[in-house]
Amino acid sequence: MSPPHAFYVTTPIYYVNGRPHVGHAYTTIAADVLARWHRALGAPVKFLTGTDEHGQKVLDTARKRGMTPEAHCDDMVAHWKAAWVPLGIQYDRFLRTTDADHVAVVQDTLTWMWERDLIYRSAYEGWYSVVDEAFVTDKDVAEGKYDESQLQRITEVNYFFRMGRYQQALLDHLEANPDAVRPASRRNEVLGFLRRPLEDLCISRPLARMPWGIPLPFDDAFVTYVWFDALLNYLTATGWSPYPEKAAPDWASWWPASVQLVGKDILTTHAVYWCTMLLALGLPLPRTLFAHGWWTADGHKMSKSKGNVIDVTRLTEAFGADAVRYFFLREIPFGGDGAFSYEGFLTRYNADLANDFGNLVHRATSMTERWLGGRVPPLGALDDREHALVALAQRAATTWAEQIPELGFGRALEGVWELVRAGNKYIDEVEPWRLNREGDTPRLARAMRMSLEVCALAGALLESVMPAKAAELLARVGAGGSVIASEAIAGRSVLAALPEGAPTRFGDPLFPRFTEMPALIAEMLSTPQEAPVSETPPPTTPPEVAAAPERAPDKPQITYDDFAKVDLRAGTVVAAAKHPKADRLLVLTVDVGEASPRTIVAGIASKYAPEDLVGRQVVVVVNLAPAKLRGVESQGMLLAAGGQDVLALVTVDCAPGQSIK
């Protein structure tokens, strides 16, 4: 058997100005799970995270605090490093873009590109966004993508990277490698972006205007644009240099990165800026660039002004790090957006962790201690029910091994919970208390051994997600660790891995049940949030004119049961064309998370051209009976606003196949 390949996983290089929030925690937990799992498989692993510390906004914030940029960054980095300790994050490198080795890599890269005419000097006149630290096109302003009052009109000389030269090569790569950008909806988004003209990238800022950055090695009147600087951190951590004599001997064993995790808001900078930079350097692109969604509260993206920010620190203090790690990877498919509420967290915690998992561990260890002396009993011959439990355990282990590398955290965890629930059902059916009462010791021993084995396999699989609780569980059932998981995945020792006679231990509940919201959270929720000051004046329309009817009177009311019959799912348009026989119809190919995309005929040609639809994330009625529309079978229906005239498609931002409610 060949040794596992090296595994290199990265989080984004987090912006140092703010403190860590739930989005940062979400990405970092996912990266940590991937790193832990591959370490357990025996693979060499490098897990990189860190902070992006240059740029105008860092300089401005430092000045407002009366500090140097260096002191400001040092102070903020302490908060970032401290945030990952209670969550159990085990990174291999925390890279700061002010680190000496990174500064050297950036300057060597700039020199190498300059020597090969991949960077040129040119004058620029146009809009500049200080907030985004980016140049903005007239087209973006005309389309209302930016508030003109927040822009500066500037004319200055700068240096540019010939990014447009690599547009077609990047487009070809993404079309040939479906897993290069995931999920599919994000890949389609990037493909759509790349089918428009790609301009060159300004990679400098004049020192006189913005002095906080890495100086250009060939012109000390300029510093490096923050994104060009920050993105190179992923190579810095490998020991790479564009000059072979400076590179670490083993850098190539780490590159290309196995998985690079980013939030969807920085997809373009990674999928386009970063990947064209790599192409220019003659380096392979990351195997997978995965852009996940956002967590929302009350239907809105979280912000301090709305008072709806999740306090991850307090959540961890109240429920424990392992419960937090489990919830964020279990609650939604990784890649889509998720709606958070503290009540939802409490419900998931009690149902999955306290009731299902905690109850199984409690029953298995308490009955073993009470009736069998607290030792792992012999197994004996299995009956049909136990063979079925073994088969289910094998399936859970296989699903885990397949889904975790694919970032299918939710599906992997559901496979384990199917086994956990089956373990509880097994105890209910074999009734160990009855076997003990009847004196059937061999059968009782087998029942408790099977129950302990289910606990052990679940704990071994969950070590990467819930490291502290999994380790505690494995110690309680007499297990030795993750070798149980690897044996089960290999098809050996499935529910037969515990050493007979090993001591077991019954203790406090692994996950104690909460009958009400923990005091830490309840206190926070009861504290009134200051309402943000509205920038919009109150409406002047009289209330009797502005009031809307309670409901539209033209259609009858329906019950919830009526509505529940409609199966709405997110879909991504992967292809679109005009209907061959009807001008007002378009024929769409829509991915709704099934084995193959669906064909949907939609009467939206008056509003949309086919090329405008590719990559859009739409809402599909998937259980509508198929119907032929002018000779083409339609396998569903899209939701849209408007009546006879379509005003707009209803769109969402989540993974294909996700249920819409």
C-alpha cells in the first residue's frame, strides 16, 4: 500500500483589522477537521492560516488608535491566535504577511516577474475605492455597484501585472477540471466572469499616498498592492521561491495545495487574481478552491450595526467547543448559506448530542459497569440483527472516508448519526435489563459489547470533528483511538475492535442536556441591542395610503399541508438556449443536486437572454409533473416575480439541491 499523499489545506489570510467572527471560525473549523482527518490517515499535513496586515485601512486604523501599523497589527494578531485555542484549532503555521520570509517571497516574485516583462509601468486615471482598496471601472459605477460618494477620482502612475494574458488559459483549466472551483455554482460564476474581457491588475500603490506595504524591489517609490502581497502567503508557507537556489528542498511536496477554503465574497480574488498569478509563475493551480457561503441571522448577513452577530466565544463557553464544531458542520451543506439562531443551536444540541449520542454512551457504559464489572465483555457469535448493525457500521465508515475529503461534512455526520440511532434502537430491542434479570450472561455480554463497539466506532470517526469529546468517549469504552476508524474503513474489525477485558468507565453525561438556554446565552439575548441609526428619513406618505392589504384577495387561502406538497429546491443554470419553436420560451439545463441536470422550459425570453442566465442560482419546483411545451419536455418550473410579464427570476445563494422553505 502506497503512503498517503501530502495534504496541504489553507484558510484565507484573514484581515487583521477586525476580530474573529463566526465566518472566520466556520472556515477555520472546516480546515482543522480536514487536517486532523488526514493526519489520522498517516498523511503528511500542512494546515496554514494567518493574517493579512498591509494596506490603507490598516494604516488608517492604526493612526486612529495612535499606534504604529506594526504595533496595531501585533495587538490584533494576539486576538486572532487566542480565538483558535478554545475551538481546538491545530494549525501548522500562522503566517503574518509582515513575516520576514513572506516579505522576501513577495519581493522575489515581483523581481522575477519584472525581469520577464510580466509587470509593466503605466499611467492610470479613474475611480478608486478606499474601502475596498481597489480601482473601480466606470462601468461598475454606472451600474450602481459602488456609491460614488465613497470613491476618489485619481490620476497616477502605477505598475500592472499582465493578468489578461492568462485569461484563456485559466478558462480552459476551469472548463477541463470541474473540481478546480467548488461548489459548481461558484465555478459557473467564475466561468461567467472569465467570458468577459479581463483587464490587467494594478499591483502597486504610490508610497506618497499609501506607505504601509511591501516596497517594490525595482522602484522604492511604490509599495505592493495588498491582494498581490497577501495571496502569495500560500506559497510562502511551502518554502517556495521563484529562484530555485532560495527554495526549500521539499516545497514541491506541498504544492499544489490540496484544498484552499475561502468565503464566497473573496472568490474572484482567489479564482482569478491568484490563479493567473500562478499561471504566470509556471506553477500548477490548487487542486480545489472551495468557496463556502455565509451564516445569516434573522434573514440578514450578520453585522454589529444590526445587533445579530453570533458570539462564538460565548457559545463555546456555554456549550463546549466540540458542540460548536459539530453544529456548524452538521447544520447546512458546506457551500451554501446557513440561517443561525441560538434556539436552533440548542435544539440541535439536545436532539443530536445529548439525546442520541450522549444517551447511547451513557447506556452502554452504565450497564457494562453495573452488570459486567466495567470490562469490555467477549463478543461471541452474532445473530441477524447484529450482522445488520455491522453492515450499517461499515457503511458509516465508508461514507465518512468518502465524504470528508470531498468536504461533505453534513453527509458524513449523518452517516455516523444513522449508526448512533441504530445503536440506541438495538439496545431498546435486545433489552439488556431483561437479559440481566433472566441471568442470560452470554447474551447480555454480546449486547453490551456491540453497544460499546458502536460507541467506539462513532467516537473514532468523530475525532476530527469533536476531538476532546471523542477522546473522552474512547477512553470510557476501552478503545485505543483512531486505528478503529482506519480498520473499519479498510473493512476489517468492524464492531469487533475493542480489546476484551479492557476497563470501561461510566461518568458524567458526555453532553449534558439543557432544559433551558444556558445562562451565558440567555443573559446576552436579554440585553437590549442598540438600534442602528437609520440613514433614511421616515416616509412622508400618510399611513392610510402606505398601508398594504393583509393578503391578496384574488386567491383562496391554503393550509400548511397544501403548501408542504410543493418541493422547492435551489438550482444552478448550467446551460440555456432559445426554444426552437417559440420565441418567448427558453430551454434551460438546471442542476438541482441530482445525478443529472433537468431540462426546464421557461417563458422568460422577453426578460433574459440565454447567455445572461448561465450560473444563476434559481428556485425550482421539482415535483411538478413533466409537461411538453411546444415539443420540449419541461421537468419542473422556475419561480419568478410578475404576472403575464416576468419582472425577475427568484434567486437564492446556496448549493444546488438545497431545500427551500
